[in-house]
Amino acid sequence: MSRITAGLVVWGLGLALALGLPGSVWRQAAPPGFPWAAVGPTILAVGTLSLLAPLVAWRGGPGLASRRSLALLEAPPDLLWAGLLLALWPAAWGPPGLGGWLVAFLVAALPGEARWLAQAMPAEHPFPQAWGRAAVNRVRWLVLLRLWGRWTTARLPVWLTATLVLERILGVPGLGTDWMTRVAVRDRAGLAGWILALALLWLLSHRLDREVA
Amino acid sequence: MRWRLAFLGGLLLPDLALDPFQGGLAATLRHPLGTDDLGRDAFLRLLLASARSLGFASACALLALTVGLLLAWRGRRLVGVWSALRSLPPLLFLLPLAAALDGLPALPLGLLLGLLIAPHLEPPMRARLEGFRHSPAWAAERTLGAPWPSILHRWSPWAWQQAVALFPSAWLAALWGEATLSALGLGPGPGQDSLGRLLAEELPRLGSDPSPLGWAALAAVLALAWTSTPGRRPQGAA
């Protein structure tokens, strides 16, 4: 059985589990609609992250992966950033809302993503370092361009988890909360949609992985 | 690894006695962080909650390492399965499950966390074991037809040594997994005090009515994160 087939079997089982999710809610209600209002802020957050992280990795190069300062920023869990934001947010400004969520998301995810990219970059010694700064920058740019697709598809579920934790702590409804709500209200069709989307991401990251290799 | 394993003892520590008439006291020399709403010394509670969280994470990490070792050694034909399981972060699976069940008790949570972290340890573990699998030592064992108990007796310390290098990352993943679930009110019940539970109680009031215990819990999480940062974490073991 090939890797892809074995993986698809797992996703198929996940789909079957979603469609046959046991239990029912005490008071049957229509499943909630998809939170379209959260799509814009999510695209903004993911877009900013997917531009900032490669930029940081491009500036820092593969050496960034072993930098202690970045590891220290990456180490605290998402809930700590949300907690700090809640603690330091002036009460007079009202709840942190989407702006606070965006800041917490970027602070929580950026160091880890920059390090992920830096770790995946090839060593630069002796070449292209010997060819000068311009060559180094050019090679980094090309590498990041090849990595970008694989990186975003592989990391989207991790970002979804981060946003779910932040949404719950900061009280902002979003895509992460939607995934959780569909389990709570036993919306089997909606949950199956989520599983299919995650399976598609996995499949895509595998195909891109093979292309890069 | 040893200092982390020492905290397994924290799981056996008794609860602090409640004294509601002494609740909400300010910080004094006798109670350096004051007392919580139920009259427990906040400093002692922070120490106890931290010890239990660390012990819980150590137990989960041990389970994850053992399962990860088995997957890396025996599950080579199913790498696609482990890859698919890895693509779903443990918390993305655990959070809705815990919400649907109104919280997860300590034992099922520990088992699930350990089992969900294990696939993330499989690739680095496989990379470590692959060299041995192709070595003359392993070929000799197979050629001579040594019985499994003697092979295990000879090689399991070495295999465990390989696994131990991955212990800190598994430990951190388990620690933050439990803390996040508990901080969101979806972890073990009040019987299992932990850092996450402290945060669940203190986070909502940090902005308006902060207590020394809330700040101390945040500082403890930050200190733990910074002191336990492994040099290189296996990718995806978030």
C-alpha cells in the first residue's frame, strides 16, 4: 500500500467517524451557518503571516533555525500570548476583539513559522556564500518560493489550532470555533466538510513535498 | 530527562486543605502570594499545580515515546497512516472532543495526548533507528537467529537512549496540551489541580482585578517555556 493510499484510508475513517458521530443534542436546532464574517480576518491573518514569516526567514537565512532568541519567542504556548494580551489590554478599550486576536495570532505563530522555514533552507556554506551577498539573497528567495506552497498547506491545520485557542480565550468567533461548534451540535455534514478540507490539505502538501524532493 | 521524571511523584501529592474563611487574603510574609478564594495558600497551590502539571506531562511523554518507538520500529509499512495522523495537531482533535464530552478526565486525556503525540515522534525516531537497522550488528542478530527476549535485553537500552533525546519535545507538547485544555475549562475536573486550571481561574480577572497568583501562574508558564526550550524541535510536534 502506497503512502498516499494509507493516508487516504485514515482520512476515510475520519470521514466515516464524522458522518457517524455518536450522540445527539438535547434540543435539536438547525446547524449554525458558516461564519463568513470570519473569513476576511482569517485571510488577513494568514496572508500577513505567510508574507512576514518568509520575509523573516529570507533576512535571517538558515542560521535563524538555531538562534536562541527565536527559540525563546517560539517556546510559550498560544494561551500564554492570549493571557498576556488579556492582562495588558486596558479595560477602558473594551474587549480586545479581532485586532487583539490578530496581534496575538501573529506573535504566537510568527517565530515558529520563521524557524520552520529556516530549518528547511539548505546550508549556505561554502556556496552560495562564496559568491557574495547578492547570490545568497537570490538563492534564499528561490528556496522560499519553492517552499511556500508546501509550507502553507502543511501548516494551515497548526494555524487553525492556534486560532481556535485564541478565539476561545479572547471570545472572538472564527473558523476554529466553527470546527468545534459543529462537533458540539453534531452537525455531521458540516464536520465532514471540515474533514474533507483537511484531507485535501494533507494530499496537497504531500504532492508538493514530492515535487520539491 | 531525570528532573522531569522526578515530577511523576507530583501526581501523588495530596490536595491542600480548604479554609474558606481565610479566602482572598492579601500577600503577607506568611502567605507570599496571599490565599485563593477557598483559603488555600496561593504559593503552595502554585507549587502543587506546577508539580502535578509537570508530572502529568512526564507520564504522557513516556507513553508517547514508547508508542513512537514501536511505530518507528514496526510500523514502517504504514508511514502514510502516521503521516495522515500527524497532519492533524493533537489539540485540533482533543478540543472538540473535550467540548462534546464536557471535559476530559485525567486518565483518558493522558492516554489520548500520549497516543496523539506519538506519530509526531515517529519520523525523527525512525531516522535514528534506520542506521542501526542497516548495520552489521543487526544483520548478525538476524543471521544468528537470536531469540527476541535476548535481542530486547541487549538493544532496548540503546533504543531507549535514542528515544530519550526526543523526550523534551514530547514533554513540552504534553505540558502545553494539558494546560491549554484546562485553561479553556475542558481539562480534568477540580480534583486535578494544574497550571492550566490556575490560568482558567485567574486569566479572566487579570485585566480588571489581578491577583498575585494570576501573575505568578503566567510567570511560571513563561519560565517553564523558556527553561525547557529544546535546541531543535521535530517539525510538526506542536
